[in-house]
Amino acid sequence: MYKSIKGTKDILPAESARWQFVERTLRDIFHRYNYKEIRTPIFEQTSLFARSIGELTDIVGKEMYSFTDRSEESITLRPEGTASVIRSFIQNNLDQIQPLTKVFYIGPMFRQERPQAGRLRQFHQFGAEAAGSPTAETDVEIISLAVEIYRKFGLKNFQLKINSVGDEDCRPRYKELLKKELLKVADKLSPESQKRIEQNPMRVLDSKDERDKELTAGMPLITEYLNEECSVHFERVKALLSTCNIPFVVDGKLVRGLDYYTKTAFEITSTALGSQDALAGGGRYDLLVKELGGKPTPSVGFAAGIERLMMILENNHFEFPEPAPALFLAAADDDSREWIFKRANELRSQGIAVEIDLLARSLKAQMKEADRQNAEFSVVIGKTELQNGTAQLKNLRNHSQKQILLSDLEKELQ
């Protein structure tokens, strides 16, 4: 018997209705902020991700699903969404259509990580990107958008963390300073952090290893070494967040895991997920468009996991609306089945959700099925109803009923 591959999961019909509700809610919020949907392929050239995410990141070094296709080209299933969006932005000259491009995406991503709660090898993300503006207002709009999503779903136990990771001017100087400090304790750091000291020292500050946290507790933070431009930008971000009544904490060790970030970095976390506490993360990446072959374009965005959101909603006993037919048409005898079949299709074409019995079951079994489907109304049709042109419309929610003309069935339901 075939089984799904480790780290993947079927979304069954009972669950898919909840996913659809979440996706509809996301699209509604993106629409309010005037972000348009973009759909990119699920695989790209491997070099796109290696160049944008960074050769030395865990994603590129350990987690990507890459393969060589028949044309001997290295292809990778997308591990994140931003690189594909920016590739499309450049390829399709979206900057020439309007000065600020605001897009969102919802879809599957792929990373060969160790499967655990809220983290699968095929997982789903939603995210947004705004390309073309250098302003702090754009940063805060993106942050506000992410926060609004979690507020909309009734989450209360989440926290917004922000930081500035500098730019290509001030960050190199800080990294050299940090490297010197880290080398003093290098032999006591975890093997993973020891590897990062030379090429990616800021990631050591973001280590989840408890010993690493102790050793780096007093290390200098980049916020102490920002140049004037980055400092002014960061202060403006904080002021705008306060103006919008969005609570935040400044976390000097928040550096994000990807190489393309500049200036603002942020993360939304929740204690409801245990050790895997990140719900969403993002920031500004003014260098990425140029790095991928486009014109220098200041940009900012975020990404978030749907599985983790679903876990919290279920833990919070969130009341998802369950789809149900408006009407169950039940056959009292064999003579009425053809009429019911024809009438159901007519009603469906008028936008009414109708269910009928396709298993030739007894009337009693059909009524049990109507209850199981949580249908709102039912009508039993037999020879008598067809002859008289009338039937009893029963409300299955409050158990009231009334006699109606069969010709008025559509009007009664609408």
C-alpha cells in the first residue's frame, strides 16, 4: 500500500473547508491593503535560490529539494516565496507598470527538514512583498498587514519583535567587530555557531542553543553601530508602529535567516507553539532586486506559515464555518428519483447548494444523511407530492416546516 512521503500531509475534505476559510480571510485582508495576488511556479533554477537566500544558509546548504532535469539543468522546488516573486518582478518589468508593486502569494513550499509539529517538508506559506519604496511607512504597512491577519483570527498571545540589521555600509564593520568578539569564545560555542563565525557571524546571535545564548549575552548589538541613515529609518519605524497602536519589542539579536535583508527585520512569535514559536517573519531587502539582475529597487515583505496558524486556531478552538448544503432533496419512492435529479441540477445552476441521494437508499437512510450533511432544509418528494405539486419544506435546524408549491422551491430557499 502506498503512503504519503515522510514530511508531507494530505489535507482531507473535512480539513480543506477550514483551509479554504483561512485562505478567503487572508485574501480579504490583502485586498483591504490593495495587494494583488501573484502565482509563481513551484520550481525555479537552483541558482536563483542559492544567490538570493545565500550559499551559506541552512536552507541552501541542507534543506533544498534540488534535482537535475532532462536538459541537465539544476532545478529546485521553491523553499520560500520572495526569490520567485522578485524573479518575476524583474522578468516581467513590473516596475514599469507602476512605481510601487504590491503583491501577495499563498502556496506550497518545500524544505527537507526534520519533520516536527508545525514544520513539514511540503508546507504552505502566505506572504506579501512591496517593491519600489524606501520609506519606513512601507515597512510599517507590511508589519501592520501581518499583525492584522493574526488579530483577525482572534490571536491574543503573540508578540512583534523588531530590529535593524543595518545596510551594506554599516553592517560589514559591525560583522568584523562581532567576529573578533565571537572568536574569543569560539571553542565553547556549538559546532553550528563555530561554522558561522567566519562567513555569517550575525547568525550566531540568533542561535537557539542555550549555551550559545549564554556566551553571546553580552555581545555588542548592531543597533549600537548603525549609520545615520539606518538609525533614522529605524526610529521612524518605531514611531509609526506606536502611532498605529501596534505593540512591539526591540530584539537586538533578531537577524533573520536570509542574507538579503537590510535595515528593518521583524518577527511575530507565539508561545502557543512551544519551542517552534515563530509565526511570521520578514523585513526590508533593498539589495535583492539588483543582486538578481534588476535595477536597484528598495523592497520589503514578510512570509508566514499556514500550518502553524492552523495549529493555533485549532488549539484555541476557533469556530470555523462548516460548509453545508442548503437543501437535501429526498426521494420517497423510485418514481420520484428522476424528478429529484433533474430539479437538483436546476437549483444548483441557480446558485443553491443541493444534495441528493446517489446510493438508492431508503427514505430513513436519506434523512439520516441529510442530518449528517448538516443540511439546512429538506424536502421529501414522492408520487403524491408530484401529483399535487406541493411538498413540506422542513427546517432541519429548528424543526419547523411549512407546505410550499414545488414551483416556488427556488424562491423559498432564496
